[in-house]
Amino acid sequence: MKKAAQRDLFPGALWLMILRILKWQPMHGYALVQHIKRTSQDMLQIEEGSLYPALQRLLKEEFVKAEWGVSSTNRRVRIYKLTAAGAKHLEREVSSFEQMLEGITRVLAPGGIIVNWLKQLFSRRQQYREFSEEM
């Protein structure tokens, strides 16, 4: 099995993913990690050292609540559920993220700053054609 490359997340990304998953269904910590790993096709590896502090902060902010339950393997686990405040926070953050992503997409799109710079860089070379075909 190939080892997944380490991917750094932007600030708030883990919270967004946790809240979005919990909107879909309550889960315990290990199930959250496995869901993120599986859904991202192993591109994202969330370590316990990141997940549990994030869950604790979400609990403190009252964006999630936790209840004790039993896992499918008959182990005692904390099951996290999204609160109404968490749902509102998720909605605001997703909207903000979508705006940021739209701005980044505009910059990276054909005619954007980066593409124009690259066109100037390669305009005098044969490499430009190869670069254009890859875009």
C-alpha cells in the first residue's frame, strides 16, 4: 500500500471538515479520521494529535456536543454531534471559504496573474506550447 503524501491544511480546514461530517451524521473520533481519509482517497491524513484538540476546541465553543456511546467494535467512545451553533458557524465558514476559493480560482484561471506571468516567461521559447497543452 502506498504511503499518502503529507498535506498541510489551511487554518480552519479541519474544523470545516469535522463540522460538515457531523452535519451528515454523529461520529466518534476514529470514525471521523477514517471518513476523512477514505473520502479524500488517502490524500488527507489527520493525526490524533490534531483531531482531538480540534474536537476539544469545538466542544468549548459549543459547536459540537459529545455523548458516551458504544462503537461497532463494542468499545466505549465519545460520539460527537453538531449543535445549532455549530451548524450556523459551518454555514458562515463555508460561505467564506467559497469566496476565498473563487478568488484563488480567478487568479489561477487562464488570463489570471500567474498564467499571464508564465506566458511571458515562456513566450520566447518552444516550451510554451508544451506548457499550454498541459493547462
